[in-house]
Amino acid sequence: MLSNVSTPLIGVVDTAVVGRIPDPAYIGAVAVGALVFTFVFWAFGFLRMGTTGMTAQALGAGDADELVAGLGRALLIALAVGFGLIALQWPIREAAFGLLEGSPQVESLARDYFNIRIWSAPAALANYALLGWFIGLGRTGIGLALQLVLNLTNIALDALFVLGFGWDVRGVALGTLLAEIIAAVLGLLIAVRHVRRGSGRLSWQRLLVAQKLRRTFAVNGDIMVRSLALIFVFVWFMAQGARQGDVVLAANAVLMHFIGVGAYFLDGLAFAAEALVGRAVGAAHRAGLAAAARITTLWALGVAALVSLVLALFGTVFIDLLTVDATARATARTYLPWAAAAPLLGVWAFQLDGIFIGATRTAAMRNAMVVSTGIFLAGWWLLLPWGNHGLWAALYVHYLARIGTLAYCYPALVRSVAVGGDGHAGPRGSES
């Protein structure tokens, strides 16, 4: 949980730094620029999620060589995709800003942010792969250390470049770029040391086994479609907020940081579910799967209640910390109840995601998210007369759709691991 919650703090720190400038356009620009990279990078979030599930299953099966090969495959994909994004930055930028219709000032500043941060793509995606691998191994202490390095470095560089040198959103982007590179280099050094100490061996022959590659691409492809559908919802949410003006955009951006911090905090327990469910599936043990799902969800529900309570009690204080603009503060307070209550509903979706990722039942996740996105758009259209309140309500509709579709598929996931005569499970088919 501590490792994961540090991830959205990059955006929180970025917003807090530019929020010292008494103009909501700067917050809006960072929000729009960061959202573009959320969409672009998390389209390849399978490098974190797929790596965790497959690593945990290899660990449960006692396959040390596959543990090493799995990381190798993920890093190769991360580097290939990362440099590909740099090569394709022009069409990505134009398509992104064609969709996100902010004011001319917001778009100009956001483009400056994009032009710098795009160069972090290989390092950012390598960090996804490394974090997924360490979580799958259960070495979350290493994941925490890497995330702390990333975020503390980002905080220090943001403060230096923006508050010290006056580089506004360009300083924010450069600070994030350098922090991603530093964290990736450190993560690779730790991974190499871990591999050398273990019993697994890295070989190109094992790395390129056709069956393993097919499974890797099948799992990753499903997660990619699922991630694109999920990110589309948040892009749509921010785009509709931008059409209501810079003040609403800035207020929604501040509150979405609350949503993000709460979601990432709760995702720590979903990550635990991924690792534990993955080990149970790898060891062919249905009882272990059920126990992992039950225990992590009970803890997650308690934490969700705590997060919502903190946001309800101190949300106005957090708003004031993130922006000095009076109109943005007032507008954010109006919609604060929506953000404060979100963890109580979202936690169910996050836990189901973790269970399905750990079991690598990714086709079901893909289908459920596509259906949920359609339901979200229908809800948004019906709620249009209620303005920004309706927009927030549509986000809740999306949570409910995610919960309902995955809960419907959960019994089939459990049945897919059949109990044998010795009381342990044996695989009875896999979607991936």
C-alpha cells in the first residue's frame, strides 16, 4: 500500500507546485498534460499487471528460470514500446490535444509539458515492468524503495525547477523525466543483483519460447484493451470538465488527485490479491485463491472506510494545499463529497481487478471493462442536464458497472480451477 500510494503523489506534487501560481490555467495544463501520459503509458499498464500475475504464478509453480525470463520479456517490450512512443510523438500529441479541448492557454502550456515528458517513455514503462516483477515476487519492500526514490526525486526536482528556476510546467515535466530515469536505472541494478543471487538463469532460448511468448502477448493484449477502455473513461471525464471552463477543469483536477491517491492506496491491497491469487493458481490450490480473495477484500473495505473519512474531514484542507486560486478552491469544495465517497464504491472494483489479474483471467476483464465503458457513456448522456454533478454521478455509474460485470464472471473463475481428490486444485482451462 505504501509503495503504491506514492505513485499518484507525482501528480499531486506537480499540481501543488504549479498551484503556487495564482492562475488556474497552470493547474489545468499540468492536469491535461499528465492525463495524456496517463492515457498513453497506462495503455501499456499490462507491463505492471501482466508481469505481476505471471511472476506470481511462476513463483507458485517453483519455476525459477521462468521468473527470470518473465522479467526479461517485460523489459524488452517496455523498451521497444517506449522508443516507439518517442518516434510517434507528433501524431500522439496532435490526437491527444484534438480530443482534450482546453482553453488556448491551457493547451499551449500542456504542449510544453508533453514535449519534454515524452522522452521518459522507455524509463517509465521499464519501471512498470520492474514494479510488477517485484510485487509478483512478494518483494514489496523493494517496490516501496523504488517508488520513494522516484517520488522524492520528483519532489526535489519540481521544487528546484519551478520554485527555484521559475520554469513553470516545463520544470514539472523535466523533473518527472529525470526522476523516472533515475528510478529505472536503480531498479535494473537491484533486479540484476536479485537474479544473480537466485537459482534462476537467464537464457535467450527460454526468453523466446513460442508458447510463453504467445501467452504473454495474449494476456498483455487483453489487459491493454481493458486499460484503454478504463483510461478512456477518465479522459472523457476530464474532457467534459474542460468544456465547462478552466475553473471547473482545475477543480476536477484537484479532486481527481484525491480519487487517484485513494485508488492507488487501495490498489495496494488489490496488488496483494494479485500476488496471493497468482501463487494459489500457480500451485493449483483453489482454497488458497478463495482465502486470498476474502482476506484482502476484508482489509480493503476497512481501509476504504478510513480513506473516505479522511477525505471528508480534511478534504478542504487538502484543496487549499493544492491551489491558491480562490475560484478553483470554492468550486472544488462544491464537488468534494463525490470524491470523498468514491473509495467506498471503488474498492470493490479494485479488488475484483486484483483477483482477475492474479489469476490471469484477462479476457473476462477485457470484456467486462468494454461493457462498463458503454454503460458509463450511456449514464453520462442521461445525466447531462445536471452539469458537473451529473459528470461525477456518471463516474459512479462506471464503478457500479465494473463491479457488476466482474462479480458476474467471478464464479466461473473459481470453477476454472477444479478440486482434485487430494483436496488441491488442478487447472481446468484458461482464458489466456
